[in-house]
Amino acid sequence: MSTNKTRIVAAVVVAACLNVAAPVRASQDSAVSVSRQVLEALENKDLDAADALFASESSVFESGKAEGDWQNYRAHHIGAELAEFHVFEISTSDPEVVSASDESLVMVAWPIEYLIELHDGTRIESVGTITFVLIEADGTYRVRHMHWSSRRKP
């Protein structure tokens, strides 16, 4: 595992250990809002809107596979995929939110269900989780890491 990936995993574990039972604090609302905005941008196929929500250094994993940074994922994976979708609808339930005690790092994990309808009418219904690790800089949260993991509904 690369040093950066090891640091991200370690940061998430530390954040989880610091505040597992803590309720969402008002200052965490901003991080939750940013992660929701990413989901909305993807659902609306608005990759330019998503760009503004990612940190300059980022990493994206999909179903356990490293996709590189957001720009690489956008250019070589999700951009082409979204172009094939006629409909893309994401439903969420309450996220799990944990943060470092100084809230410089926040993890937001959204349970999701989503529907994809391709241009040929094929429908794909899936369930999963999308996890964001957000970092705070100058009072603004940005996505440092995103992991989307899902499977088709039975």
C-alpha cells in the first residue's frame, strides 16, 4: 500500500476512534453538506460542480479498486459512465459521521440505493455505501478521499 493510501486509512481509523459515539456537531454539517453536494452533482451528471468539491490532492476508490485522483477518475471512468446513463437517481439514508477532535478531518459514510437507466432502457438497481473523507482548510471542507462500493439489488 502506498504511503498516501496508508495515511488516509490511518486517518480514517483515528477519526473513527476519536468520536464514534458523538452526535453530529453543527460544524460537521458543512462536511456533510459537501458530501451531499458531490452526490447531487453526480446524480445531475454535473462533473464541473463536483470538481469544486474535491481537494487538490485526492484519491478515489470504486468497489475496492484504486481509480487515482478525482481528475483521473473523472476523465477515465465516471465521465464516460455517466454519459451512458439516461437516468441516474440516488437515494440516501442518514449518514454516519465521525471526526477528529479538532474537526480538521471528517468521515461521512452514506448508505445509498440508486437506479441507473441506460439509453437503451436497461434498468440497474443497486445498493451500497459511499464514504467520503473530507479535510478542512481555511474554514472550507473538501473531499480528500471517496470510496464508492455497491452491488446490484437481488
